[in-house]
Amino acid sequence: MSDYIFVGDELYHYGVPGMRWGHRKTSYKSTGIRSAIARRSNKKVDEGFKKWNDNVKKRDDAINLGKTRNAAKLAYESNKSDKNLKSAYKTADKEYKKALSKNTTYRKGVVRQEVGRDASRKYLSEAKKIKKQLDANPGDRQLQKKYNDLMSKHDVERANARRAVEVGTKRSQKK
């Protein structure tokens, strides 16, 4: 049966059922062509996965450097007269900022959030230690002042960590 129909002097062609105009029906029976197409597709997937994996590594490196910076900052704040602690904190801070700059805006927010949470936890942990000493000696004003200072730093870091992703998301949406 033919796909061509003659009505009077006019020729009508209905094509293959379900086929669209301008699209060719192709079937790759040759395994060489199919394997080439599959290789090309796999290469694109592999490149995308490699890029994603590199970005995850950058993010994780920045988070680890931020946690190291938090530990150095806490050590320096506990003993500000030690020059070695100050130089270690400054070095860790520079490395963290350098690693942070290699991330995209959204990932920067995620990194800042995780680093802020870590700093908040560290301040809270120190505050709990001071609170135990304060419970044993409630009249010590110096311990009370140190406890209040650590709790306020905990609150500030916690608020900044919450805000970090919101700011990063808004910046990435503007672009």
C-alpha cells in the first residue's frame, strides 16, 4: 500500500503515522554509530560529574580551612599576648579567605554557614565549661563577664550562619 494518494490531479502524502514534518526517522543499525553516540553522551556525563566533584572538593576544603581558622581564633582570643597564636590565626584566616574566593556565590554561603555553625558550637562549648565553674563559684564577676562574652559571640555566630545561605541565595538569583 502506498502513502501517496491521487485525488484528481492532486497528490496527497500523509507520511508515516506519528511522524512530524521536518523530522527524519533514523535508526542506527550499525553498532559503530551507536557506540560513538554512547561514548559522546558518556563523555558529557563524565565531564559534568568531574566538574561537580571538583566543586565539592573546593567547598569541603574551604569548610575545613574555616574550621581550622575557628580553632586558631578561639586559641588566640583565650591568650592574646601570645604572638605565635596571633600569627597562626592570621595565616589560617588568609588561607580560609583564599579557599572561599574559589567557590561560587551560593557555595560561599554554604561554606560560611557551616563555618559559622562550627564557630557557634565552639563558643557554646567554652561557655558551658565556664558555666560549670560559675555554678561552683557564683560570685565571681570575671567568670560571669567571660561567660556573657562567650554567649554573645555564640549568638552572633549563630545568627551569621543562618543569614549566610540566605544572602548567598539572593546574590545568585540576582545574576
